[in-house]
Amino acid sequence: MSGSKKYSISLPEDLAEAARTHVGPGGFSAYVAEALEQRVAMDKLREIVADFKTDNDPLSREEIEAARAVLRHDQRDSSGAAA
């Protein structure tokens, strides 16, 4: 990730307090940044899937399961767990 910049955002108070309670006051910004990273990644994935559906035939069950296996493997690798 590149450098940081301070932003002012509004959040529902109960949501912000639940997050702050979970991570503590020093981890709030990192927690929000991680959540935004995940949301941006999911939005990009939705765009890829939509483009794929437009340009290709439907996937078979085997192709879907193979893709899920790859995603599970990648998630374990990025979390630091053994693959």
C-alpha cells in the first residue's frame, strides 16, 4: 500500500464503536483500511465475473469448484497459514 492520507468520514456510531471495541483505539484506521481493501477487491472481482459472463459460455460445476479451490489456496497463502 502507498502512503497514508488523512480523511474525514462519517460512520454509523454503533458500527464504529463495535469496530473500535474489537481492535482498540490504535487499530481502528488499519481495520477500516483493511475492510476497504477487501471491498475494493470484491468490487473488482464482480466486474471481472460480469465481463466473463458477457463474453463466455456458462462455467461448468468442475470449473467453478477448481476456481474455488484456487481462491481458498490463495487466501491461506495471504493469511500466512501453511498451504
